Amino acid sequence: MPEMLTAEKIVQEILDRYNRKPLGWQMASDLRGNAIVIGPDFGYRLKTMMISPSENIGFGIRFEPENLGAAIDSGYPFGFRPVPSDLFEKISKENRNGAEVLQKIIGKILENDPVPLDRIDSGAAGVLGGPFLQHPDLRAVSKAQRELDEKLRIEVESEFVRRYPLRASIYR
């Protein structure tokens, strides 16, 4: 089995790799604390448990993405794109007036290539992050993802019991 790392280490590795090579990323998440991030060289699977609004426990692994990227493709590569002032003003205006024009403006921004975070200068009025696919249940993407989910779930729950034994005892 690939090396299991804390979610903090995985997220840091994703950001480092993204900043070196911002093209070719895809991302999907579900409402069960799961995320899949596919980069140009590696895929990442994360599982988190929300402890409080400001704290999560999570683990993840790095894996060979094979053909999994097609299962979470949103149509545009995931990434961060600076939003110029004129488009930011249009977004603010159209957000109140109409979804169709708003979608066209956002589509125009998404047509730009994502950039490393350190290349987003202070002259940008905002940053558009994404897109990412909201999936109903990432365990359903493949048999391997179901198996991986079980291993990550056990690790997250073990960490929860280790860190918060009294809170964990409530759920037994």
C-alpha cells in the first residue's frame, strides 16, 4: 500500500507540485469528507473528519492516477486564475442581475490557464479557484477507491479516538 500521510502533508505537497506545474489538474470532492486531486504526475486521495469549524483530522495517499482523471473531469483544468478589476466588477454586478451573463464571464476567466500562486500579483481584484467537481460519493468512482476509502476511514477514526478519547466514547 502507498504511504499514508496526514492531510496537512498531502495538501502541502499538492500546493508545492501545483506551483511548479499548474497545468493539468482536476479535483473532485463529496459531502463525506473525501477528495480526489489528480495532477499531471500523481493523484491524491484524501479523507477528512470535521472536528469543529476550524479543525479537521485527515489522512491521504499519493497514487498513480491511470484513467481516474476522466471520472472527475469538470471540463476545465483546476487551478487558480487572477481576476482583473474589470471582470471582477462585472461579476459583482451580474451576480445580482442574472446567472446567464455571470456564467459567460466566469467561463471567460476559466479559459485562461491556471497560474502558480506566487504569480498572482496584488493588482488582481480577486482569484478564481477551481473548478472542482462535486460528486455525490467518491467511493463509487472505482473499486480501488472504495477499498482505499475503507483504509483511510479506519486511519481517520483511529486518530480521532487517539486525540479525543472522551468525545469518541460518546459514539461507541
